[in-house]
Amino acid sequence: MIRVVSIVLIWANFTGAVVSNWNTPLPGTAGRGNESIIWAGSVLELSSINTHLFQCNVTVEGTATYRLLNDSDGRFRINSTTGSVFTHALLDYEQTPTLQIIIEATDSQDSGRGTATVTVKVQDLNDNSPMFTSSVYNVSVSDGAKAGTTVHHFSALDRDGPGPNSHITYKIKSQDTSGNGTFVINSTTGVLSVANNKTINRAEKSEYKFDVIAMDAGVPSNSGTAMVTIHVVGETKEKTSKAPNSLRMMWTTCVITVILARGVSRMRH
């Protein structure tokens, strides 16, 4: 008969153990109840295959043997003699953040059985980098745009789990010398706008090129980069002001020519 089932932690990355007794007798010698425990712990994502997680200890009248009734689709294995549990595959947080295995222990003397259900939480590893919706952006800004004008809203996604590993901030990597800090980006929202005390002037510069970086807060941090080209659209104020003056000069010339022609015609008659 199995009298006690317990799991002894032997790996530091397993945390938050919760122990309780099963209240439903399991198959075994008639009339004999069995005790098990429920335990919850965590393991780091992408831990090496055959990482030793924990060991089951049981008190029996004969010899205990162990097996997994649920190995979570082959992700875990157990030593049938010692009760030691190991990873049997790489664990991916993004695929399955929580896993469950069921361990059965059998007493060789009277075939009494007990089980332990283990919930394993996979700890997120910062194994994903932020990704922009595009690697290259061609955007436009109007000639004469004032400080604070929104130019574009950048967005990046990090597939890591909630927390620092997927918390994204944005920054401009570099602006060429002639750009002279013309644009700024909100580190939280990714909104790119015309910088304070700046006004877009196409006569001075018609195109800007720089990189925007999205960084997560994991340790170490990962990042993604997008190449940005900003085109200044619309005619410059200088060209716009010259056009009417040219038209006036052409009209005046035509009028003077007509008047002079008529005067010459009268003198001949």
C-alpha cells in the first residue's frame, strides 16, 4: 500500500510549490485510500533536453515503480526506478506557457497506486526580437509643416510573453547632419513628429533618411530596425510667390506692345 506521495524539489528554477492531498481514492487494494500531492512549479524556456526537474519520493511496503500517465505530448520523461523527472524536448513559452504531467507510483507488494499531478509553468525567455510591420517605410510630410505635426505612427510586435521581454520602446538611431534633429519619436507610442522649434522647408531639404529602432526591456535586450525615408511634398513658398509676378510682367508687356502698335499705325495715316 502506498501511504505517502511527495515531490522533493531539487532544481532551483522550480518555484511556488503548492502541496495538497487528493480527496478521491485511486485504484489499488480494496478499501485502502491513497494519498497524492498537487505541485506547481516553473522551468526556463528552451532549457536543455534531459534537464533534471524534480524527484518523486514514496513510502511503500514493497518497491515503488513510476510512470507518466500524461507526459504532455512527449515533453517529459521519468526514471521508473528513482522517480526523477526530466525534460524530453525543448519547451517553448510562446507555444505552450503551461504544461501538465501526471505521475503514477505503484507498490510492487500489493499493486497499490497513487498519482501526483504536476503543473509546470514555462518561464519566458527573451528569445524574440521586436518586429516592425515593415522593414522599409516611405512616408511624406507637407512643406511648411510646423513643430508637433505627426508624420507617421510606427508599430512593432514582440512575441515574447507579457512583461519586460515584450515591453517595447522606440528611438531614432541617427539622422544625417543636414537633418539636424528635424524629427522626434515618442519612445512609448512610436509616433514620429516634427521636432520643437522646427518647420519643414522643402527649399532647404526635400528628403530625410534615418533608422528607427524598437527595443524590448529584456535582459539582454533585443531590437528590430526599420529604414525610413521621408519625402517633403508640396511646392515651396518661394516658387509660389514668384508665379503671380511673372504673370503680371507678361500681361504688362502685352498691353504696352498693343498700345505702341496702335500709335505707330495712326502716325502713318
